[in-house]
Amino acid sequence: ELERLNLTLMEGEHRTVFLVVKALRQIEKLRLTLAGVGPEGGPQPIPPAAVYLWQALEPGNAPAYLTPLSELSLMTGQTASLALTADASQLTAGAYAGRLVAGADGALRQVPVSLRVLSVPAPRSDGFGLWYVGEETAGPLPEPVAAKLADYGVTALTALLPRAEDGRRAKAAARQAARRGLTLLSFGAGEGALPPAVGPPGKLLLPYPDPVWLLRAGGAGPTAVRAAVEAGYAPALLCERLSSVPRELLSRDSAFPFWLVEDGCEPGRVAQMVRSGELRGSEAIWLFLDLRGADWRRAATEVRSAFWAAAWQGLAGAAVRLPPPPGEVDRQLVLWHIVRDARREVALWRHARRLMSATLDAPAAAARTLPRLAELAGIVGTSDAYQLVLRAQRRPFRSLYRVSPPAGRRDLSIGDFAAAHSKVLELAGRAAPAPTTARPPRFYWHGIPLTEGRRVCWAIVASDGEGVWQTAVAFQRALEGATGEAVPVSRTFPAGLGSRHGEPGPGAPRLVWVIADGSSRADWPEPLRDAVTRQAGWPLITVELEGGAVAAVLRSDFDLSALLRTFRREADLYPAARHVR
């Protein structure tokens, strides 16, 4: 009984709403169209290119997918699932209107549609990351699939590639991911097993972050964790809840850079683990959802419930296990639309809170901002005073931390989340912009800044050989072209850096790029000489030196263009554990 369809979007946003048509009598031909004609003197008409109409199909046990809507034939009492996607990237900020027209055998039904686009910029991708844990593939994802993943808001992916000694398939996958702006986090995953004995192929192209090896808490032991680290992997722990992780895996010697939690986190648990030292400041906590085989009708609310709970806890994002999107242009998996919209909702909420908090230092702005910030904080919390209430939900043999409706109501609906999203959009649209200062852009690698103040903190050192020197000079020029800063290059390692007896001077670099082809110089620190000797064909190795400096050893044939893509404008790839509630 749809009387009116109201949609509010931010600039550049895509949003999909689902509709169901039920035939009260047999229908030979049902057509659904959008007439972009607004009332005279009112909002602008909705352009046809800004709205896509789909039919949702469920082929047996395969995932439900969307395909462009055409004519439908329905028997009496039969239903059809439809979808409408609004594309604000085709529109400027303002109000638009139109009519959704259903025509069947001479009869018409018209539903007014209002569409508002607010001048709210899209939140940064690290506001709430989306990590795609894919299926095993024999090579790189098809280009249309990679393009769709980027469009759905995926910020990182794990490619489960078959083991390849030469790493050619992995190298192609990493190059493809980089073209689409994705971060390729790993090339393999395990259920507590040891990582491959050969060097991780991810080192060939994408050195930051290090390739991830997934370990399940129930099967992983300290030996597997150490083996993953020694093989050059960054082990990610997959567990039901943080409190169920064996104590021996929480020692500081076996710390994980990523934690994937299936059940969510009880309020305050992560902050407690950070304070107690169980988690160090570098780890990122993620929600893990396995959505393979999920019923998309329930997933529309369940995914949002999980994402809002994770966002309130301050988790870095969600790692989702999903079938890959089909490569065909006219086929879109329903679940990917749901995940895309849910991620954007919670990322905007966190972005708006961060934006408003940045204005509180100015007294005039604080007086206007505090009430809005309080309204944003009032959307989700742990008591019935909030719109969305974080609770432990009982499931067979376990409890999940998800958001629920306030007391007196049993189930959440799409309308609850739509209301929360509309409030966030309204408040973000009226938020005063954060004060800005004219500062030059900063670049980081592994969290180490290129500059501090006016001082360049990186240096380039080349071992013997004319070819190695030419690579070092080419790297210097590429760095200057990408960042605007001239990084010094030398044959001599910075004096006192990495020495047990020498102290680095106040101007000593924090990161030294070392170009070497299996040979080192006697004046280099011993840990660095050992690493170059052990390099054994690995294109990149990082070595921590005395005094806190880092040396990154590169082979002279390293893909410099790929390395440049790993430089970031933020120190952290994702929010760290110290920022979690």
C-alpha cells in the first residue's frame, strides 16, 4: 500500500529501495516506469538517468540478483520483488519530483516520488571500511567484477588465490586492485594451518599493508602465528568474540594487526583490552559477517543492525564473506546493494560526528554544534532512550551484539534505519565545516611521515653497482614527482643510525629506502646486512633499526609505480584499537 516514496541522499550517493507488487487478479503485462514530471512551479523533474528500475530474481539456490525491469506476467495472488536505485551522482543538490507509474492491462497506479539531494560530501572510505573476503579464484578477478567492487564501496579485499610459486597470478591481481583504488590485503587464508613456505607473492607488488594470513582462533596456536610472521605475513585472527580468544594468543609477542570478530563486541570490552595491554595500539578490530546463502529479505535489516552496532563500538569496518558480483552489466547481486547502502549509512554517521567535533574549539561554532552533536549521539546507544539500542541478542549457543528497537517493540524495520539515516543527513547538511588551515599535504608509508615540519624524514641509500644507483635516482625522481619533496640519495648509510653504540642525531631520517641486489656494504648496520643476505629474491623487506628507525630494502627491479600507490595521506590505513570505545 505504497502511497508515496520519499528519498533523501547525499551528493554522489546510490541508494536502493525494494518494492513488492502483488497481483489481485491475473496480469498479462505489467510495466513500471518513472515519469520525471514534477508539479508546476515545484521541484525539478527527476531525470531518467538518475533512477534505475530492477526486478529481483532468485534462481533456485543461487544468490538473488537484480536485472533491468521489463514486462511482467503474474498470476492471481503472485508477487514480484522490484527495486529502485536512485543515483545522486547524476544530480546537483536540490529537490526533485516524479511519479512511479505501474500499468497493467489498461489500469494505472501512480505513486508520487520525491527525491532530495543534500550538499553533504561522501564520507571518507576509512570512516567505516568494507573488506571483501572473496572466494578462491584461478587468477585476477575479471575487470568488470573489480569495477563493481569499487563502486560498492569496497576498500580492501582478500583474494584467495591458489598457491603459485612464481606469484604471477597474484601480481596481476594486485595490479588490478590498485587500478581500482582497492587495497589487496592478502593472497591466502587458512583455518589455523601454517602459511605457505615460499615467500608471499604479495611482496612482489603491494608492500603495504603486508599480506594477511587469516587464522581462526579455535585452530590457531602460537606456533602458527610465529610462522606466519616469519614468512612475511601479517596474521589476522578470526574469532567469534574477543573474550573467547585463548590467552596464549593474546600475548604481546603474538599480537595481530587485524582482529575479525563474528559476534560483535560487548560494550567497553575493546577499551578494556587496550588499557590492560591485551591489545596494542596498532591493531584494527573488524566485524566479520559471512553472508553466503543469506536471505536478502532478512539481510536488509540484519546487516544494518550489525553495521550500526560495529560503528558505535568504533570498529574499523566490516569484513564480509560474499559471492563475487557477476561481471555482466545487467546483473547485480541484491546483497551487494544492501551492504553498500548499510556501509554508507554508518560511515556518514561517524563522519558527521567527527566533522562536528572538530568545530567545538571555536566558542561561536560550539554553541551551534553541540545540540546537533547530541542528536547524532542519541541515534544509537545502550539504553531505551536511543533510536537504535545496542543489546546482546540470543542465538542458539551464542549471543550476538546487534542493535534492536527500543523496549516495547520486537523487531527492527527498514523504516527504523531510514529514519536514522535521514536524521544524520539533515544534521550533517547543517553542520558547520571544520576549520581548515593551508598546510601542504602529508604522505606516509607504514605510518612514517615523509616530512615533519619542513624536514624531510626519508632517505635513499644504494648499494654498489651502477644499475642499483640508477634505480635509486629513478626512485628519487619518482618520489619528488609524486610528493613535491626532494629525498636525498646516497651510497653511505646515515651515520649512527641503527648502531648499538651510536645515537641518531636530531636530523636523522626515520625511514631509509635501501636499494640492493643481494649485496650490502660494510658500513651498514648489522641487522640490515643480515636482511639483505636473507632477501633471497624478495623484492621488499622492512627492518627495524636501533633508535626506532626503519629500513625498507628494495630490489632494483621493484615496480616503483606500484610502490608509489602505497603512499597515503593519512598515518593509519584504518582506525586503530586505541581509537575503539
